[in-house]
Amino acid sequence: MTKKSNFKKNGEKGGRPKGNTYKSVFNLPEADTVILTETQYKKLVKRYGKELIQYALRILEEWLNNSPKGYKHRGHNNYAHFRSDGWIINEARLSIQQT
């Protein structure tokens, strides 16, 4: 006997949704390689402010293009890189303080 999932859609209870959930990729003027949806970008601006996010996007863009470790993250959604205790946000805060 197999268990059947009675979820209306996969991902409702924490599972990974089926298909491409990032269909509406938002074109960022500050960074061409960074992939975010419009909703994710607005959440980041609301949480950190526009100036900090612009610095963070430049830092992430440079890392994605120039680092061998960053290369494997190209072509994927980069929302997880913007953690409040992450290195990208900390670098952006330092950049703002130095200017």
C-alpha cells in the first residue's frame, strides 16, 4: 500500500514546488548575473534599504563573475545569498561605512 499525497500542489507543506518557480525573473539594472524575482527584490529593499542592496548586488555580481566558487551559483536564484548575517550584506555595510 502506497501513501498518496493529498496536497493540492507540491510544496504546500514545505516541499519543493514542481516546475520553474522563477519564471518572472526581475531584470536588475545594477547586476546582470544576479537572479531575483520582483517580489524578492522588493522584500530585500524593504528589509535593508535601496542603498545597501545596490552595494550588495555589485558585490554579488563581482563574486559570481570572478570567483571559481561563484561560477557554480550562476543561473540560479540568488535570494539565499542575502542573509542578514551573511558575508554579502556585511561587506555592503562596510562599503557604506567607508564612504
